[in-house]
Amino acid sequence: MFNKALILPVSTQDVDLYWSFVSQYIESALEHTDGEISLKDIRSDIANQNRQLWVIKYQGEYIAAVITRVFTHNEGLKIGEITFAGGKDHDLWDHFADVVGEWFKNQNCKFIDIVGRPGWQRLYKKRGFKPKYLILRKSL
């Protein structure tokens, strides 16, 4: 049997019920940033409905968490962004972009972006994602 994890959006009022289970996964994703955002900031953005928390559950265990947001450009163009993801057993939730893509469509987004490490490119190429921009960074 082909098993995949459940991907569930978490309502703003229910975030505290999941946070102790999933914050470790978001924290692991933050280890790959330069400190431009903290776990506390992400939690605040979720509470203010500026970001969306998704939990990934498999056989009764929370195995991953993902943070998304809808970004509206000045011209009104909406883009759905997958901004932070952490967890284990990615092969069980590699369909995440498909699920959240439908959610983004319902939010009137025209595009979906994955903002993350280069490894995501390899994982999501088979799902139709292509590199569009490259972000280069140097510490001063």
C-alpha cells in the first residue's frame, strides 16, 4: 500500500495545541538561516495571520511542520510562499507542495514559490518547480 502523511493546516486559534510538538521542526529550518527571523517572530506572524502553520502527521506522530505565507506585491499579484520546512521522512510528505498549492489557489495566488536551501530544487523538480531566481548572500 502507498502511504503518505496527512498534511493539515492549523487554524490560528489551535496553534498552541500543536506548537510544542512542531516548533522543533521549524527551529531546525531556522538553523539554516542567517538569523533574519526568530521562532518567536514566526509564532507572532502566525498569531497575526501573516503566516500559516501546517503540520504533517503520519501514523499518529507529527513528523514535520511547514510555514507558508501569501505575499501580495504592490501591483496586487499574490504569490504563495513555502518559507520554512523541517521534519523527517520527507518521502512521506513530498506531496506537500501539491496540497498547499490548492490552498494557495483558493487564496487567489498566481504562483507558488519555495524559499529555501538548494536541496529543495532537486526534491521538487519532479513536481514542476523550476529555478526562477537565485539569491546570493555574502557576510560582511
